[in-house]
Amino acid sequence: MVTEDNYRTLYGDASTTDRAAALGLHTYDTALPQTWADDVRVVMEQSFMAKYASVFGHFVWCYDGNSIYGYPVPITSHGAHILDKYAVMKPRLPR
């Protein structure tokens, strides 16, 4: 949850570690699964938002809550926008 206290950390020039800490993440990785990153790139290109196609620097892969496989957590405003678009467009990806 973004509070007034950690807003500057999340949307300023903070490091990935600072942003993850501001979100209360404990176990995370800055390396993202390549298949997930590729899916996001395809979705963003299909929605004519290629400038947002790079997910690196906008997400960490979180393992909090006993998650074995992990899940993406946006650490920037661009990351939040990308994840919103991905959630809507993902079912349309050809398999």
C-alpha cells in the first residue's frame, strides 16, 4: 500500500531495494522470469504501447507469503500501469 511517507521512495529516484522495502516486501528477486517478460512485451506491443514494453526496472518478483512460484510486484508507476494493461490483455495472447 502506498502511503504519503513512502510515495517519494516509490516514485522518486530511489533504488530497487528502497522501493521494495517501502512496499513491505521481504523476499524478492530483481531477476524476472523470461517467459513472463516476453508475454508482457507482446501484450504491450499489441496494445500499441511499445514504449512500456520493457519490464526491467519496474518490477521485482516477490516470494512473500510462502509463495513457491512468486508473482510480479510493480515498484514504479510505469510498472503499475503495465500490470494493469497486462491483466486486461493477457487472455488474448495466442498460445
